[in-house]
Amino acid sequence: MLTPVRTDALLPLAASPLAWLAPLLEAATPRAVALATAEAMRTLPGCRGVRVLWALDDADSAWSEPAQPIDSDDIAADLDLAREALDTDMPRLVAGHRTRLAIPLRRSGAAVLMELEPRQSPQAMLELAADRLQVADQRLRSALEIAELHGTMARLEHSELVQRALFAISDLAGSNLAEPDLLKGIHAIVGTLMYAENCFIVRLDAQNDLIRFLYFVDVEDEVPSDEPLSRREGTLTWYLLRDGKPLRGSDAQLRRQVSGPLRSIGTDSFDWLGVPMVRDGVVEGAIVVQSYQPGIVYSAADQALLEFVGSHILTALERKRTQDDLERSVRQRTLELAEANLGLHQEIIERERAQRLQAALFQIAQLATADIDEEAFYRSIHEVVGELTNARNFFIALLSSDRASLEYPYAVDDSGEDFATRPVAHGLSEYVLRHGQSLLRTEEVRELAARGEVDLYTVGALAECWLGVPLIFGGEAVGLVAVQSYDPSVLYGPADQELLGFVASQIANSLHRRRTARVQQEAFAQLEERVQARTHELRQEIGERERIQERLKHEVMHDTLTGLPNRGYLRSRLNHVLARLGHEPQRKCALLYLDVDRFKVINDSLGHLAGDEVLKEVAVRLQACVREPDLVARLSGDEFVILLEDVDGPATAIKVAQRVLDLLDRPLQVAGKVLAVSGSVGIAVADARYGLADELVRDADTALYRAKSLGRKCFVLFDASLQREAIDVLALEGELRDALEHDQFEPYFQPILRLASDELVGYEALLRWNHPTRGVLGPPEFLQVAEDCGVIEAIDWRMFELSCERAARLDRVDTYLTINVSPRHLRHADFDTRLIDMLARTGLSPTRLLIEITEGSLLDDPECMRATLARLQAAGIGAALDDFGTGYSSLSYLHSFPMKKLKIDRSFVVALGSQGEENHTSVVAAILALAGALGLGVVAEGIETQQQRDALAALGCEYGQGFLLGRPAPMAHWLGRDA
């Protein structure tokens, strides 16, 4: 279920750029706000399209921005989805080939319709868009209220235009113009209210059944003549005069409106509007306007306006006829002329009064938007009303928002009565609010009190005449305006009541506009306060974020275990120091690269937690060896670096290195055990020749490597020789890869003989490299580099395959082949499978192959080693324990692992046949006895003299190999000898 977004209360904005906010705040119209909202929402990730809909009560009056819908073929569905979201006040989601999300905006009554990317979460989108939606809701509501005010002003201006038109018609009616000129003037006035280029006015003479065209102007047709009404039967004019109902629309629409068949006379119009002129329920004529231009049509408002104007035109025509009659009668009857003049004088008075009324209404309308306070506003209204009637005693009363009390924002009264706010009771003001306009004399007030309509106590001082008119807005009384007279000579009449009624309606509108403007101003002020408050919050959030970023930056640039700077921090610091050396060539710095000796043993034996404690203690001790601004950093694992930013020369760095080694040599208690921790240090001293941090780290690492190779627990200073060696190693790595690519490695075979008879029983395959420039190289010259650069396994497998291929060519199938297998191969779970597959490819029988492994290999995961050897034994491949006697020499290994042979290390064989051989002879004899007891064959390695061979034979050793019996050589050599 989607969580609704609160847009009626400010929420904390997302910490994101506010580029979308400025267009929203600058937009002034609903369309501009909607467009800015759409643009703001469109920038959100996961939004494919967006549209803002408002005024959704009617599909024809609904507004949309952008104007083109998201899917123009499904506009009805979009409107329904938006209305559903507004009705339920919850976001609505429609999933399908398009994911559409409708979000209601509570304050403005609008809805935002979004099309989401297929994988976009609707709830995530609601949370991401919350800040934009709340601001958009407030801004759209404000824009709609302003637009409504503009509409009200437009309607008022239109009303004023109509009033002016009516006054103009009234003026024409009172002029001395002839009837054609009068009607022409009326036509011009109608033309200011609507399109009236084609217009005619007809008068019906019912007694003579005659239709008279009083006025006719048309761009297409000629002026018709007066004729009997029957001759016009079935025409639009005939239906107007007969049915007395207005007709409006195109030809097709008109045919549906008339009560019978329609007959056309003259040129067909594009749109036609005609209204009957009715007096006392009797049709006395009609006025018609029509358009021949496509696109110009008449609305219902035009129809209502023309009906209103039509009645006044009829009055004007009647006035004109009366005036004409009076003018004809004045020559006959002077008395009648005098009476007519009196009537005209009265009409002039009324006209002037109407003009004053119009001016007063206009002044009140202007006051609604004037930049004055409330007191000045009410005082100005009082002055305007005083120009129309006696308003010496005047007050305005307004109902409170809960309609429980009456407030008197303005009151002027000779009686001295206190017009304070009071609860709604039974005063004259309440009587007006209940019954509408009231014109009351003192006696009438007493009668109302007698009937219980009013309370004289609430009424207060009784006036001789009291006139009150309600202020009505939106069909509801919101207050009243009243005048009263305490002078018996000043009384109000119906004319004053009518005048005050006109004024009251304008006052109500003006009050509403001022209230709306005040509310809007307060809303803007509140919005400004909230924006300022939110800005302050954002600044605090930004400050907090900057603090978090600083903390994160510290965490990113420091080791979490020891708290020391890490590799990234060191690199940055080194680059800074080296840059300074470039500007100050006389200065030097030094980098000490330290590795904790045998740290893996600590981890493996005591556990990683204990290892972590060792590293933290090492970090503490290293920091005690330096001063500011020198730096101690942890690179990885058990590798640390000390940066000495300013040294005189190597001597300073050597002193620090020795101090480090001394501190590390102190006993360290971890996990209940006392450990002796040592370290190896590589030192590189840098001057202006160094440009990159990696170069200095590389040289210090090279020196560290040399220190570890010298036996650990020492330091080595990097010099030119180490650099050359590093370069040589790098070159050798490249040559090794070339050797693999060009197949330069070759197996050499050393024979294994039966010592008693010199019978050949097998060969051991040994690795040789046919270097293109240095000749044949043995393993000691490249094996360590091959292991360091990661190509040793590829070399081994190539050697395994070549050895097996060539051994398979031997004619003697009673010989076997031994290959040396390092522990790294045995760690692979698929080693046995891969080896068996290789034998199948090369054609060598598994029973002819022995793998030689060292005692150290068996220490790595013994269970895994035992299982691997068992699978190889099951396939026919045997195993020989190489260099026996130099390692752990554990009987449990010999007993539990499936071994076939033992190979006595050459260090025991060398001493045989020489002085002081007794110990070695005893060891060899013991090994032979042990092997015999376990049923294992024994091969002695490194036999180089006849004395050694004789001694081994005397001890009962059955097999041997060495330079005396045969030097390693390519297989071609042994094939030739066998042949």
C-alpha cells in the first residue's frame, strides 16, 4: 500500500539541489505553476513523464499542464485516475504496460499524474518527490486563488460595462434622436458587449398581425420590408415571436430547438442568436444578431446579456414612443406638456442619481484594492454612502467566522451608543440578517418588539427611522450596513433602500476581496517565514552533512583497526612531500617499509583476533618512534610505513629503523601468551629526483624484500644495486612469460638405478630453461621469480605434460617416472582429475607415474591431502615422500598417508663414506629400517662418489640416484643409450 504524501504541512526537504524551487516560486499563474511543477517532477530519477491536472469537476473545464496528455488516447482514464486519487485522498497506482501514479494535492484540489520507469518503486518516488509536491500544492493553491480574484474583477468589469451600456441606452431613450438614430445607437452599444455586425430589431403589431423591421443591418442581405407575420411562418423570427423563447446556435442546433419545421430566408449564417422582447408576459418584438464568419459563435452569457439588454431596448423604444407622443401632444395640450416636462425632470433626477450611484459603486470597487488600513477603508465607504443619502449615523456589522457574535469594525452614531462586539441576539441587525432589507420607523420597531422579533434592550436607542441592508456574498449574509436618523425630519424611503442595496452588494464584494487579499498576504508571510525557517534548517543540515563528510573522509583515509592513516592518505601525503622536495632540492625525506615477521604463524596459531591485537600494539609502538610531522601508516595486513618528512640523510632513517626494531623486540602479551615479535624494514631515502609516491614506495618495498631474504629482523637501505636487481627481476619476469609462450622449458631426466645391479628402474623429471642468450638454466636461477610473478604453476603443468609425453616414448614399460609437485598444486581440489586427464592425453600409464611431495606439503590441510592422495592411488598413481629426514619426519604421516616410496635427502648421503659418518649412517639405517617396516621403497638422492654408493648398499638401500649414476639430461640422450 502506498503511503500518502503530506502536502498540507511542510516536511523536511530532501538534501538535494534546489534548482527546481526557483521556477515554482516565480510562477504567478496556475498554468505557470503547473508547468514548473511538471518540470520539477520530470527531473526525478525514474520518471518517464508527468502531467498536472486541476479543476477536475467537469471534463470540459479541466485544465492540464503540459497541454498534451501523457497518453492522448486515454485522456478519460487519466482524468478518472486523478479524480479517484482526489476522492480517496490517497495516491493511486495503475500497473500494466505503463506504470501510472496519481498523487493528490489536497490544498489546491489538483493531481499530479506520473508515468514511472518499469523498475521504479512508487513508494520511493513518493518519498523522493515529497518536498516538490508540498511546495507545488501551496503555490498552485495561491495561484488559483489569485486567478479567482482576477475572474471576479473581470466579472465586475463586465457588470460595469453592462451598466454603462444600460445607462447609454437610457440616455439614448431620453435624447432627441429620431428612432432610426436611436436604434443605430442601441446597435452600437450592443456591439460593445458582443459581436453584432449583423443585427436587426423587429416589432410585432399583434392587432394587425404585422411584423415591422425597425432596424436592419446585415453584410449579406438587403433590408426586408414590413409584412404580415404569416408570411414569415416557419422562419426563426416567426418562432421567436410566436413561442417567446430565445434561440441560439448553428443551423443544425436551431432545427432541434424550434417546435416545428424550419424555413430559411436569406443567407445562411454560421451562428445565430435571437431573443424575444417581452413585456408583462407578452411578446412585443425581438432582437437578433448573427455571424457569417466561422469561429464566431454566441455563448449562453451572450444570450443572457442580450435578453437583459432586449428588455431595456423595449423600454427605450417605449420611452421614445412616449416622448414622440408627448411631443405631438404638447402642441395640442399645454397641460399635458407640462406634466410631461415634469416627468422628464424627474427622469433627469433619477438619471443623475443613477450616475452618482454608479460613481459611488466605482469608488467602493477602487477602495477594495486601495493600499489603506481597515479604519480608512470603512471611513471612505462612509463618506461615499454619505454622498448618496443621509448617513450621519452609520455602522457596518460583520458576523464572526463561527456566526456566534457580531463585530462592529466601523460605527458613527450621535446617540453615543457603544458598538462593541456582542453575541448574536435579537437586535435589529439580527432581524435584517434573518429577513433581508428592512426599512423601519420607531412604531414598527415597537411592534416587532411586541411580537418578540426584536429585543429593545439589544436594540438600544430607538431611531426615528432605521434602514439596514445585509451584506451578502456567495448566497450567504456575512454582515450588514445600516443608516439611522434620530431627526423626525430626516426619513428614508424605498429609493434610499434600493440605493443602499446596490451599495451593500458592492461593499460585500469589496470586503471579500480585501479579506481574500489579507489572507493571501498572511499566507505569503507565513510561507516566507517557513521558507526562512526551512533555509535555517537546511543550513544546519548542510553543516551536519559537512561534519559527517569530514568524519567519512577520515574513515576513508584511515585504517579501521589501528586508526592509522591508510594507503590513500599516505599517497596523498607523499605526493605533497615530494612536491615540496621539487621546490627545495636541498631537503630529503625517508620512507621506512616494515613487515611483521612470521605474522601468518601468529594468525594461524592464535587466531585472527589475537593477530589484530598484535597489529594494534605494533601501531602503538611505531607511533612512539616518530615525532610530528612524521607519519605512521598501515598499508595492508602486517605491512606498515613510516614517513620521515625531513631527514639529513640515511643516518637519521637508520636510527629510526633501529629504534623500531628495538621496540618491536620487547615481549608482547596477547591471548594469554607472551610473544616475541620482530620485523623487517626496508628504507628508501628520497630527494628531488623522486617525482611520484609509487616510486618511493616501490624502492622501500624492494629494500624490505632484501631484508626478509637476509633472515628477517633487520633493515636494508635501498641503493643502486637493489634497483638494478629489481630491474633484473622485472626483466626476468618478462623473459619467463616469453619462455612459456615460446616453449623454452624442457624436462631433464635423471635415472634411478637398483644399486646392487645398476638396473634402470625409473627417472626423475627435472626442470630446465633453454634461455635464448644465457643457455640452459636450472631452477635456482629463476624459480623464486617465477613463484613471485605467478607463472610457476603454468610452468609446472607444462613440465608435467612434456615429461609424461617423453616418458611414454620409452621402450621399457617397467620403468617409472617421478615428478616434483609443490604444495600449491595440492591445494586445488581438481588436481587429481586434471593430472589423470593429462596422462590420458599423453599416453603414459598411471601406474608408471609417481608424484614427489615434501613433508611440508602434508601440513597444509592434512585431511584434504589424504583424500587427494587416496584418489590418485585409486587411479594407479603413487606418491613418494621427498627429502625425508629434513622436515618433521613424523611417523604418523608415513602411517596415515598412502605413500609408496621414501627419498633420503642428499644431506645424509653426502657424509657417508667419510670420517665422522657414524651419526649419518645411524640416521640412514633408521630410515631404511622404518621404511622396511612400513613396506616402503627407499631411494637415496645425491650419490656422487663410489664410497657413498658402497655405504648405502652395505646398509641395505635398494635404489639410488645422483651424478655418479647419471646426470640429468634430455630424454633424447636416454633414448639413444637405451637403443
